[in-house]
Amino acid sequence: MYKAIKKIGGYKVGDEVPIEKAIVWLEMYVEPHVEKIDSEDVKNDFTNDDEFFKELTKTDGIGKKTAKDIVVWGTKEKLIEAIKLKADLPFRDDIVNKLIEKYG
């Protein structure tokens, strides 16, 4: 993953930059406008839901992107309530089944 370290091409400092653009810009400019960052250096924006996010990522078959989607959708309590009410969840069927298995 790359991030902008200077304003470039509509991206502000700190914005994530697509790999294709980053590579072109690295070759184009003497002074770099983007830098590669390790995925471990990326910090999630979660505050109150850190534990829920970590709990979700420990579930087999749920990665960081899916866990983030779930946390953005709602809290652990909202998820448990939706499962109890048998509401439709806006996730893939295999993910819904894992969530029901874990929280239902």
C-alpha cells in the first residue's frame, strides 16, 4: 500500500494511493510524493469497537476488510439483536452463517 506524503493528483497528504499511480509517480518525480507503507503500519480508525473488530478478525473466514465492513455497519449489540430478530444482514451468505454461528 502507498500513501501520499505530498499533495498530488487530487490526493491529500496521508491519503491511500493506488499502486499503479504510486509506481508511475515514483518513477516520474525526483523527490517522491508517495511512500510505501507496510500493512502492519496501517492503523484502523476504530475507537469503541476495537475489541469487536479484533474479535471478528479472529473468526475463521473473516478478514480485516470484512471485519471493518461489519463494524462500520454497526455494533456487536446491533449485530446480536439483528440475528435474534432474524433480520437480513448485508453481508455474503458465508459471512452471515459464521456470524450466526458465533453470535446467534
